[in-house]
Amino acid sequence: DSGRLTVIAGPMFSGKSEELMRRVRRATIAGVDVLVVSHSLDTRSDISTITSHTGVNIPAVPLGDSAFLAEAARQKDYDLIAIDEAQFFGAELIPAVDELLRQGFDVIVEGLCVTFDGQPFEPLPSFMAVAEEVLRLTAVCTVCGKDAVFHQRLEQKDSPIGSGPAKNAEAPQETLAATAIDASHIGGLDSYVARCRQHFTGADRGA
Ligand code: ADP
């Protein structure tokens, strides 16, 4: 029998990693042999684990390329292959996952479906089109608290990351206030924030 494809997709901070870990934990309890795969380019954490923004982590096998997927899946008699941050693998992941599914492995693909400038981010949209199950998650807008379907990069001058307090003493008050909120949400690890459609301004920034 062919396998079943589940997709977990959304912007940053939408709980994709948490949901992937929850499903992996449940499958393990049920006696399912799970291979958790991450991309070795993902520098968010130790490469042999996947980590959520809440700091929880589980072991994972880092791969540099989707060409190694089939081989890794065959090493043990795995039932389920869970792929974290799938966008790192690029479009090559599509045929690689298709092969796994045809061979009978169940696959969970988790990743960003939108770029920081608001564009569809392959390969997630393609996987969403053909999956048996799609879980589309939203984050919380850091301005208004509504559902955030986007994430955007903080402008460097707004960002406290790695540079201590904003250097520009003349920065408007609301910028400094927003910075404080963002910093608490992202734990100082990176410089992205979740935004709803109304408060998303990322599309016209890098242009
Ligand atoms: P993802 O993998 O989608 O980036 P994670 O599973 O790593 O998400 O982290 C989700 C967690 O991030 C939430 O449970 C919450 O604790 C935290 N978080 C921080 N900022 C936000 C935000 N703006 N919206 C929602 N959750 C946030």
C-alpha cells in the first residue's frame, strides 16, 4: 500500500514544530517507528534535534539533501518519516517524498508555506495540494493579536537582536515599544515577527 501524506504548514511561530513533535510523540507511544529528519542547514538549534520556539526538542537526523531521504528511511524498518522545516530542502523534496509515499512510508512534511515577504514558499504549497491531510496553522499578530498568516523581518534599526538597545536615540517611541514586545516573543533568537494581513508590511520592504 502507498503511504499517507500529512502537511503541517504556516508562518513562523504558528506552532508547526510543536504540532510535529506532538504527532511524533503520539506515534511513538503507539509503537510506530518514526524517523525524524531535519535539514543540516537549519542552524536554529543543535542539528541533531528539532526545537520549537518554546524550547522543547526531540532527536532528529540531519540530512544535507533530499537525495539521502530514501536511504535513511530504509536503514531501519520505519513506518513514518517526519520532515522538519521542509522549506530548507527546496523543490527536490517533492519527488523524494513522492517516492517514499509510493514505497509505503507515511510522511509528515512540516514547514513554512510563506516567505518573509509574503510569497508562497515552495515546496510546501505543492505538498498541500496533494496531501491526504493538511493542517494549516496561524500565529498571533504581534501588533493586534489576531490570526497571523505572515511573518516578516524586523528592520535592522528596529531590531534589538545582537546589538543591545537601539542605537538611534531619536527612534520614535512606538518603534521602541514594538521592539520590546517583539523581543519578548522571539526570545532574542532571530529577528522575525508574526503579522496578520492588516499589519503585514513585509511585501514592500525589501523591494
Ligand atoms: P513554528 O515551528 O511554527 O515556528 P513553534 O512550534 O516553534 O512554531 O513555536 C510556537 C510557539 O511560539 C507558541 O506556542 C508560542 O509559545 C511561541 N510564540 C512566540 N511568538 C508567537 C506569536 N507571535 N504567535 C504565536 N506563538 C508565538
